[in-house]
Amino acid sequence: MGEPINVTVTGAAGQIGYALLFRIASGQLLGADKKVKLRLLEIPAATKAAEGVALELQDGAFPALAGVDVFDNPKAAFDGTNVALLVGARPRTKGMERGDLLEANGGIFKPQGEAINAGAAADIKVLVVGNPANTNALIAQQHAPDVPADRFTAMTRLDHNRALAQLAGKLGVSVEELKKVTIWGNHSATQYPDVSHALVNGKSVAAAINDQAWLADEFIPRVAKRGAEIIEVRGASSAASAASAAIDHVYTWVNGTAEGDWTSAGVISDGSYGVAEGIISSFPVTAKDGQFSIVQGLEIDDFSRTRIDASVAELVEEREAVRKLGLI
Ligand code: NAX
């Protein structure tokens, strides 16, 4: 099995953490043939709860789990880490302005970026789940100048998976029959779930659905607002599905995308498709040899252009806001 891989999870005592950690311990993050050492980071008020989760992880007797440590200090938690899952964030509370939210999260993701820069392993891969995920990832990335910028990613895989599930339901097919679905932009209600290049058993999804009104008025808002629907129905925000998507994101990053398919991830923009350079935006991406690459050369029709531009504009505004606050 080789040396254990160090995986740091922040927000380890939270609801996503509870669903995520057991899947990592069972070998689903990287592959069952790889041993994992878990490093749980929490705020001091929640380290006791994280210790409790660590006891339960021990009770799982997972062959792939080489150990669990709990930290309240980012420097220690990220020291030597290979994979960092940044789940803990400051949620938006009633009456909180966007500036306050960004500022509170800057206070979390700036020191975490610095700690990753100072001590993480050379092959560090970072996935930010905590919202606002894209801009939190940007803040962390900006404070880790010695780490290649493409190692910082934000999670839109849950949106991608939601889109696959909605399309599979509509078409009466299994999700494996679908390929080349894309989420563009921000992990927010402005995101653009795009089926214009998607295939069902090798044929156009848009042609198979043949209902532009359903795509524009039902599918897109359903996916983009699914988080709110879950809160309304479940009485709590998405947790197990978010954990599952985080597992998928890292597994794909490490083990690659299938030939002839792609996935969606928030990655640093190189200006492709007119997306402002330097923001962390969701794109169609392939993964190979542990690296994501933005899929190139796709035709963008007018409908897609408008939607992509709107979500990217929101990300650019968020970047301006965190610049003004001195967070980057
Ligand atoms: P919880 O409130 O259950 O857990 C968050 C945990 O983070 C808490 O235990 C808290 O003590 C901890 N925490 C706060 N600040 C920390 C810090 N500086 N260092 C370490 N830990 C810290 O939230 P949960 O439901 O687990 O959600 C976590 C985050 O995921 C939220 O920001 C949420 O908005 C976001 N989500 C992102 C999704 C995505 O697709 N990108 C979907 C699901 C989810 O909404």
C-alpha cells in the first residue's frame, strides 16, 4: 500500500464532515489500495466533537485508515498534507450582508492558504467546499504564492451530479449513459448547467429532450436552486450528497476522467471562453495524471454566452469585493 497519504479535512465536526470522513476512511477518496492518514481541523469550540468523530472512525476498523489526528491550528493541520478538503466555513446568518460574509470567510481561508503555503506537501491538492466556495478558494490560493495556482479548486461537482440526475430522470436513462454535461461559473444560483454538448448514448441530449422551454425554465433553475429545495424538504442543507460529490471530485482529479467524457470543477481561469483570468470558475474539465485541464474548442451559442457571462460577472464582483476588503 505504500506510505499513507495525508488528508486534512476542515469543518470535521460538521454535517458534511460526518458524511465525508467515513467514506475517506473506507478508501473511496483515492482508491482502496491507498492508506490514508486523516487530519481533522476544527475551531477550538468543536475539537471535542471532532475527537468524538475520531473515536467513531477508530471503531470503523477501516483497513485503509492509518490514523486520525485532531487539530485547532491550521499550521499543524496542513503540515505535510497531500489532500486538503476545506469544508468548514462561516455560514450566512440572518441579516448578514455579502461583505460581512466575505470578510468572515476571509478570516478563515487566508490563514488556511498561508498554512498550506508554509507546510503542505509538494503535491498538495486543495478542494474548497465551504461557501462561497469559488471565492474562498481564490482567497486561499492568493495566500499560497509558492503552490501552483491550479492546485486550488472549488466544488461544483454536486451541481454537476444534480444535473446528471435530473437529465437521467427526464430521459429515463441511467446516469452512466450521459456524457459531457457542464456546470459553468459560480457555485451559486447564477451557475449555468449546460447541456449543449451533452450526449446520451452518443446522441445529443438537447435533441433527445427536444424541449428548450423545459431546459431553460425547469432544468436550469432546478439544478441551480437544488440546495434551497433540499433545505426546504429535509430541514437542513445538503450534507451526504455534498460529501459524495467531494469524494467524486478528488477521485476524478487523482484517477482521471473517462475517455470521451469530462466533469465540472471550479478551477483557476486562464481566460478560456472569455472567463476573466485568475478567478476560480467552473468549467468543463478533464483530468489526467493528477491534473485538471479545461476542455478547449467548444462552440458557445448565444444562450450559453449570456448565462456564462452572468455567472462570471458575479465572480468578478466577488473578487472586487474581497480586494476592497484587503483579503487578497
Ligand atoms: P456545518 O455548520 O454543519 O459544519 C461546519 C463546520 O465547520 C463546523 O463544525 C464549524 O465548527 C467548522 N468550522 C468553522 N470555521 C472553521 C475553521 N476556521 N476551521 C475549521 N473548521 C471550521 O456545515 P456543513 O453543512 O458541514 O457545510 C459546510 C460548508 O459547505 C458550508 O459553507 C456550506 O455552505 C458548504 N456547502 C457547499 C456545497 C458545494 O456544493 N460547494 C454544498 C453543500 C454545502 O452547502
